[in-house]
Amino acid sequence: MPNQIESDQLVRFSVAMPESLLMNFDEFVARRGVAKNRSEVVRDLVRDALIRDRVDRVGSEVVGTLTITYNHHASEVSETLHRIQHSYLNMVVSSVHVHIDEDNCLEAIILRGEVTDVRLVADLIAGTKGVKHSGLSITTVDQEF
Ligand code: NI
């Protein structure tokens, strides 16, 4: 696979930016810890932008982590969340339930499938009456990046 090896070689290029932007970026790099330098942080940011672009395209196979919080005393919320997850069991890879305090629960639900389907199921769950807060993080594993 000579092409693959060639494409993984590091290529240097120069970037021009305002000095103030660079100073802020260097502080950002410093906060990432000693193991990260400018080049590594730029590579991380480029990969993140490419993955965000990729997962926005209809047809992309993705993995989504949906985190929700809810009060388990709210009427039927637990039953409804359970019913939705059983309806889409081919997409629900796993879920973790944490009892935050006497009233509140946190659930992290891992969804896998085509991006439009993942967003649809995530919206169904997040839109359930009684869910207080939700956040969806979508990623993909792509050899290109
Ligand atoms: Ni609970």
C-alpha cells in the first residue's frame, strides 16, 4: 500500500493569521498540555472539522452519544424512554443509567446508524415530555482521517 504510506507523510505548509489570533491560539495550545504542540492541535482541529462535515452528509454511517437528564417522578417519562429504545433496538447499541440524586436521572444512550435516522431517534428521546436537558454528540470512524 505505497499510496497509503505516502499520504500519511507529514507535509509542511505555512499559515498567515493576525498576531492576536495566533497569541490566543498559543494559549489554547498551552492549555492542552505539554504533549501537544501547535502542529498537533491544528491536526486535531482539522480532523474535527472534517468529521463534522462528514457527519452532516445524508447517508453517513455515524455513532451518536445522546445524554439526557430527567426527573424519574415525572409522569410516564421512564416508560416512554424505555418504549422508544425498544422500538429502535437495531440502533440503540447501549445505554447507561445513573441515579444523580433522589429525583434526577442521567442516561447516556449510544445510537448507531445513518445520520438522519440517528438524529430522528435522538430527537424522539430528547423530545419526550419530562426530559430536562439533552445533548447529542455525533462522530464517525473514517480511515481517511
Ligand atoms: Ni435513576
